[in-house]
Amino acid sequence: MEIVTYYAGTIGKQMNKQMKKIILIISLMIVNFGYGHDLRMAIFEISQANGYYVIDITFDKNNIRESLITSFGRVSYQEEYLQQSIKDYLAGNFKIIINGECISPEIKGLTFDEEHLRIHAVLPVNFHHISTIEVFNTCLLENRGHMNIVKSNFNGQVRTFRLTKDRVSTIIDYR
């Protein structure tokens, strides 16, 4: 009888440990999926590719839609209208100054997936070396808790900055 009780107790402890692990994993998945979906941020990646200076911007589709409606009273998903709306929105909310020269991104394409809008743009500059990049960015900051991540990769150095409603600009120095 003692052997059966010991064996049953051991199995119960092992199952208890396994159940705790399963419950922990399921809880973490629920928290991560819920948090990840509600994470309010946009990513602005500035780099050089194929001899061009480029910027790739990733917005949450719902967040940019809300901001475009707030800014322009409407939003259209027809590419030419959406591209013009985004260009106008960026003109009012995003400024980039490279080596002292203000640059307007030229949008070359938009791509969508279920949750994101990606903007692919070229920065029309002919610098051989980047010394400084100044970024002013208020995109989507009307959304509570939103942040903008600005990442640059030049001269073999990667720099990443977080901009919020309390900090809307940064200077990246590559000298």
C-alpha cells in the first residue's frame, strides 16, 4: 500500500509541475499576444541601400488610419490617394535634416499586411559622408502611449532612439 501511495504521490507531483508549466506558458502567451497587439509604436529605419539613402517606416494600420482621419477627416485605401495623404501627413509630422539640409522623403512604395502599413521612401541626397541627422517626429503621438522608434545605420554605426510626446526630436551625431 505504501508503494502505491508513494507512486501516486510522485505522479501527482510531476503532473502538478507540468500543469504549472503549461498554465505559465499559456498565461505568458495570452499576456504577450494582448500586449503586442496593443503596443503603440512606429518604426523609422534610415539607412543606405544600393547607393541611395532610404527610409522605411512601419505603422500599425489602425493607428495610421486614426491619425489620417483626425488630420484630414477621411482616409482612402486607393494607393494614389493614400500615398498623397501619407506624404501630406509626413510633411506635417516628420522632418529629417541631414548634414544641415532639410530632406523630404520621396515615397516609392507602400506595402500592407494584416496589421501594418510599410512605407518605402528614398531620401534625395548626394552626401558622401553623413555627419549629423536631426529628426523631428510627432507621427501618431496623439494616440495615448504611442512612441516612435528611430533607427539609423550609417558609417558602420547603428543608433536607435525612442521618441514620445515628451521627446519629439533627436540629433544623431556620426562625427
